[in-house]
Amino acid sequence: MLTETLGPVLIANRGEIARRIIRTVKRLGLRAIAVHSEADGDLPFVREADEAVLIGPASPAQSYLDVGKVLEAARATGARAIHPGYGFLAENSAFARAVIDAGLVWIGPAPEAIDKMGDKINARNLMESAGVPVAAGTREPVTDLSLALKAAESIGYPVMVKTAGGGGGIGMSVAHDDEGLAKAFEQAARAAARFAGDALDGPAVLLERYIERARHVEVQILGLPDGRVLALGERDCSVQRRHQKVVEESPSPGITPELRERMLAAAARAGEAVGYLGAGTVECLVDADAQDFVFLEMNTRLQVEHPVTELVTGLDLVELQLRVAAGESPEVRAATSGHAIEFRVYAEDPKRFFPGPGTITTWEEPEGEGVRVDSGYAAGNTVTPFYDPLMAKLCVYGETRAEALERGRKAVDAFVVEGPKNNLPFCAELLDNAEFVTGDYDTGLIARMRGLR
Amino acid sequence: MAEVRAEMVANVWKVVVSEGDTVSDGDTLVILESMKMEIPVMAEDDGVVAQLKVAEGDVIQEGDLIAVIE
């Protein structure tokens, strides 16, 4: 197998995703190298790797985001390939280029594809020309408030304001009027400066028409070296707080088979338009009432919620990423069956969703048929304030959605986490919520549950 | 006199006010950052910032004193 040429594989990430990637790397008979900060030395991913390298202090800028230190660790350990996971350097094309220039295999799409899709304005324009529907919005970076006000006037309120280079919901907010826009613009500009990873000449902000009763549905794609781009089903990610996902499921309970077919075809077209290689995700907004969709953005990496797709397809997406990176074009069965739901177990209070780091005194994961837990922590570990609050992903599978929900209830009850604040009580509440249970929900669900709207 | 304390472990990202500043109920005193989230800490009274106990870059624990408003 060509993948033999990849090892050892260095995983430039932490927590649950590093652990999950290590599992597949080792199953394929390759050595797995972890890198970690001073804050993470005790975490399971460090222990489970064949070799681990301390690359710096807790601050991400001095460890997981430090390209020089990651490459030095690769050189010192003889790694031949680098898997970036998600977040951190995963969508940093300069890092991808540096990896390739160092003579290593980059487990991800070509740096050019990352560049084309990483800028949300560019991506939006590119998708439009590839025949993928997009929302009314700005086609050039909006660099100051007066331009934003002018754009909002022509698009019409409400508008979604976001940073061209951002991700993960950071810096995104909805504006309903000029006053709200001033606030939203300032917030986006600040986020652009702080989290964009690379320096920008000025804030590049994007405005788009905001759909009030929208579902967030995304399509998993896989680009193969032989030029084919496969669509591996969709994930519904409409359960969100602060524009960040909390629960994902597949198939989406909110789209018709006809709409699903159109979305999968458009996603494959989107991938073909950039010559996409490997695993990627095409995110769309679905107008639930009109059963229509628009392109939102493309994530050029493995997604947090990829296990949902793995459960309904039976595929190992990390294995497919490795095989594609090694130049293989495997035969992949794109069909799905059954129903999967993922609950993100966050270290946050279950009412207001504010961060609640702390030391874990008890950690008991549920087990059983149709239950999968991808976790980054164990009892005795400390969840620190330096990284995102994701502690684990609780995934359940059933033949039907009803069976998945029932397994979800039992698994949430059986998951015991003591120490940090955690949102398991919220997950239990959600599983009893009529909107969620019927499947007829949208991105406003959590706000309604909390009486915020 | 009102003490403003941290609700969680966090990094002090930005200090907005200085000792001696006059503030109103709802004004942002400092902005904390924890788990990639910005958390503004606000005055809950009108008054003067008598003490400011944190500096940018500090890591503070739940319950730590941030400021005293008089």
C-alpha cells in the first residue's frame, strides 16, 4: 500500500482530534508522532502517540501555531507526513507550503485550494461562477463602516457580518439595523485582527443577506487524485450557540430527497471548481420553508463533526485522507444508511454557555451498541483556558432517527463528568425538546430554548 | 463599594479602564479571554475605579478580584 510511504505521521494538533487521528495512523501500521504544549503534557493523545515532542508553552501562538517549532519536531523525529487536524494550522496555506517545501507530505488539499477557499469573499465569488447558488452579499472586502452601511442598504437587513478570513463562528454576528451594523462591524474587524492567524492589511469583512429560519447543512466531499470529487452525504449542524455548532446529525431531518440530491451535486461541483484533493466540507444555508439553499463557505480540512458521516457511511475519513495524500484513488462507496447524531461535550455552563475550565475529578464515558465517544481528556486532566472548550464528542447511531435519539438519551445520562462545568445537562434538555425531537428546528433553536428570542 | 470578581479561569486580554476613572453601570472594565471566547467584565454600579488588580496578559482564577468600584 502506498500509505506505507507516509510514516511516521506527525499530528500537528491536540486533544480529541489528535487522539482520533493517532488511532487510525497506528491501525494502518504507521508511527504516530504527537506535538504538545506545556499545558497538555498529561493528555491521552500525548500518551497514546508512539512519540511526543514538547514544542512550547501553553499559548497557542508559541506552540501549536508556531510553524517553525512544528517543522523542527518533524525533522527531529523523522516524520514524513503531517496531519494538521482542524483549527490551528489546518487552513493555513503558508504552513501547507512550508510542509511541502520541507520535503514532507501535507495531508490536506493543495495550498492553492486553501487560498481560494480560505478567503470567504473569493470563495463566494468562485462558487457563484461555478454555478453554486450564493446569498446576496458583498463581492469585495468591506474595509470600513461607511462601505458596510452602503452595502447593507443594497442587500437589505438583516445582514450577517463576518470576517473574510475567519472561521468557527468567531467574529460573526447578525445586524438588524445601522446601529447594530456598527457594533457587528467593529466586532468582526477586531476578530479579524486577533484570530486571523496571518496579518491582514486592514479588516476584510463580508456582509451577506441573513436568512431568519435557516438550517445549516453541509456536505462532506472527498477529492481523489484521479480527478473525481465524491459527495459523502450531508450533516445538519443547525443546533448552534454563538454561531458555533453543538449538535450535528446525518441525514438532515429538514431537507427533502430532491433538495439533498441538488446539494450533493452542487458540493461536488464546488470541489471540482478548485481541483479539490482529500476531505473537505461545503457548508450551506438551507431555507427550510422554501427548501432552497445557498453556499456559505468551504472548509478545506477534516471537520470536527466528521464522525457523523463515518457512522452513516462506515468509512474512516482519516484513512481516506492518508490514502489520498499517498496518491491512491480508492474505490469509495458513497451510500449512507441509518442515522447518526453527535453531541459536543463542552467545558461550559449549560445555561449561558460560558467557559468553565477546571480539573476533571470524574470522567466516565458511556458504552454500548451504537455509541462512539471521541474524547480528549481523562480523569485527572485539567481543561485549561488556553484552547477551545471541546472535551469530547458523544456520537450515537441507530437504524432510525428515533433509535439514535433513544441511544443518545441513555448515553448522555451515562456520561459522568465532574470538575469542569459541562453542557451534558443541556444535551439532556435538548433530547427532550419538542422541536429537536421532531426534527423541525433551525439555527435559532438554542436562542428560543434560552428565551433569548 | 463594589468588588468585581472573575467568574472563571481566564486570561486578561484587554484592560479598558484605569484607576481613578469614573464609570457607569454597564461600562466594560476589562475583557477576559477564555477558551477562545471574549468575556467583557462590566461595572455593576456607577462610581470610580478605586483599585484595578489585573494587567493585560495575567491569568486569573475563578473568584479573583479584578477591580473595586467606589
